[in-house]
Amino acid sequence: MSDKALRDTYNHIDLVMRFLASAQIELMRRQFTHDRSKLDSPEWEMFEKITHTLQGLTYGSAEYEAQRKAMLGEALQHHYDNNRHHPEFFDNGIEGMNLFDLLEMFIDWSASVKRHSDGDINRSIDINSDRFNISPQLAQIFRNTIPWVDDEFAGLLYQGDLSPKISLMEQLIEQ
């Protein structure tokens, strides 16, 4: 390999690393600001009253939609106006979103289904695809992402709960 080709290859790898680091920073911004508006008025008063009711209902059911519509008003509009991971934030819905918005929205859906005893992320993707006019291609991308979204911190409460992860090298050696 020539010196120029090697240098160009390293420069490309370095640039991708820096762009991925920038993406990590954006994800961390969202991690620490996700739905914080729910903790302030006028949202808190609505969510305090309605959250326990929604948890007992099947997402997308007639009962769920009736409760969701009952929430419509100043508080829910305030929530949509302050959280860009909701398609309602944008005049043109999903088409106004970027990849970070979409990822946060999908992760929000994934976490929300855990609140319901009959929660099902595939069903949520179906319902929201109709609700937000999501293309079949994007819906399939969401489905492809399901195995990648997991609670890596479940069961961790104390440092004693930590166990060493098997490194990639150790995994390769075991094969």
C-alpha cells in the first residue's frame, strides 16, 4: 500500500470516528433531556393523573385512544412542542425528523411498551406506522433495530452487581 493510500485510509477512519463521537454526544444530550418537560407545569398535572390509567390499557385500543384524546389540550400540546422526538413537533410530521429524532422516538416506543402487561413493540410499530404515515421501509428498519435495543443496565444496582464482559477477542478465541 502506498504512503498516500495509507494516509488517506487513516484519515477516513479518523473522520468516521470523530463523526461517530459527535453522534454519541447528540445521543447523550437526548439521554439527559428526554421528556423532562413532563416534570413541569402544565404537563406534570396531566401526566400525574393519566399515566396510571394508560398503563392498564392496551396501546392503540379504543379505550387507550379515548384516554389519549382526553389528554389533548394545553398539556399534551406543550409536550409535543418541547420534545422533537414526537412527529407532532414538526409541521410535516415524520418527514421533518432527523435520524436522532427517529432513534429517540423508537427507543421511547420500546420503553413505553414495557409499561403495559400486553406491550408489544411490533404492534406499536404497526399502530404508529398508520398513525404517522410511516413508510413500510422505515417500519422495517425499526423492526430490524429491535434486537439492538436492550436494557443493558437491568439488574444493576450496586457495583457488586457488575460482572466483567467477555471481550470480543475472548469470544473469538472461544470459537
